[in-house]
Amino acid sequence: MEELKTLKQIDFTKEKEEGYKRIYRRSPLVSSISVGWEDLGIAYDRQPPFEMPKTSAKQHCIAILTDIPSSLAQTERKIDGRLVQEQNVRGDIIIVPANTTHQAVWDREGSAVTIAIEPTSFAQTIHEVVDPDRIELLPQFATPDPLVYQIGVALKSALSKGGSTSRLYAETLVNTLIVHLIEHYSVPGNSSECVAGKLPQYKLRHVIDYIYVHLDRDLSLKELANVVQMSPHYFSRLFKETTGITPHQYVIRCRIDRAKDLLKQGKLSIDDIAMEVGFVDRSHLHRYFKRLVGITPKTFSKQFNK
């Protein structure tokens, strides 16, 4: 009974950053909540030496150690009653499945990206990849994983940028992470029954039309998937198989195409065009425009408005 009193039970979906604060006694440096991505559970923080209390979350929790600035960090970690002495390095990941107890104490400052994934989202992805009754996410003490580390670094970068296009990119990364967890950190551990195929042309046309109508909005992967009544993972997978690029990349290209049309007309300023096509500001448009078109929006406009 005493153990139940000391256990902190967290529901990140309901508590959001308050749940994080109940564990770490502070808000993260930046999170999906602070940048306005309400349906994502991502946080980045730099933690000093700390003793983390015994917790159990309703979500699957993944920690990606993005930076250990000093020598090897010594961590004493207990997951589901099993105690392990770790030597942490940059690139380590820790996996704590939903409703599993976890506590830790570490002696070095370090930075980490943490992701909380709803079991329902995980199960929905499993259902479309393998039989959900055959697979279960396993606890994982600190272990290096180069792919997950790169996902963590990319998520940190997306959080720092904020904005609508970064959210869609972050959602794609989280879905990639879920599939990787299914394939490498689950029982039986290998999803050899992945769904293949492409989007039917009428569904692709429906999504493309929706994108162009709502270019000025903060489009999410979930929203686009709902247009064709699919899970975000399944939709993202089939969309890339069909178009050769991710939904995030496609939306960026649509925004640039619309910006080119507006620049040719010469009726709006570049700042107004950036807002009209869904970029955060002029510099955001400038960066992607030059990357895809090869010249700046200003130079492009001069070619048609002399």
C-alpha cells in the first residue's frame, strides 16, 4: 500500500506539461504543447543530475539521449522492478511501455528528447502492419540506436523551429519511430507482413485537392489521413509509395507552387504571400523557395514584374 502512495501515475494526454512537471519539478525547455502541437507528446529538455521518482505513465514513453556533454553518465535505472546500472552515452534510447513502472537516478547533466505515444495510436499502426495480438512493446534499458537518435535530433530541430510545416514533419518522424519500435523492440520483433501498395487515384486526388484548398492552415498528418479515412502511418506509407515523397514534402511543394503563381501576378507583397500559402513568415518562404526553385522569391518576382 505504501508503494502505491509513492508511485506517480501520469497521463500525458490529459496532464500535458503538468505531467512532466510532476516528474521533473520543472517544465521542459520546449515541447509540442508550447509550440502548439496539441496532439503530439514530444518534449526536449536539459536535465542536471537528478533522482527521478517512481512513475507509471498511461502512454508508451521513449527517451532519446541527444547530448551527454561530460564523461559517461552513470545511471541507476529500474524498469518494471528490474534494476540496471547504466553507462549512458549520446544516442542511447530508453523505452518504457505504457503502465510500466520506471525510476532512475543519474549523476551527469544531459539532454534528451522524450516522446509519449498513446497505446491506441500504437495499436492502430500495429493493426495495419501486423496482427496486433502477436506483438507487444518491450521495456528497453539504455542502448544505442543510430536511427532513433537521428529521429530525436530531427524532432529537437522541428520543436525549435515550430510552425505548421514542422508539425507535419514531426508527425512523420513519430510514425517512423513507431514502425521502428514495432520492428526492433517488440515481440516477436520482426514485422515481415508490412502492408504494400499505393493510394487509389481517387483518394490521392481527394487529398491533393484538400491540401490546395487548405494551404494556409496548419495541416497535420492526422488531418490528411482522415480525409481518406486511414491511420496516419498507413496513409503516410501509401502516399510516399504513390508520389515518391512524404506528405510533408508534398505540402511544401504545393505551397511553393502557389507562391510562384502569386508572385507572377505581382499583386501581393512577399510577406503577404508567405502567410497566404501557409509559411510562418517571409524567411520561411525564402528558405524553401530557394531550395526548390533555385532562386529567391524576390528574384523570381522580378522576372515577371519588370
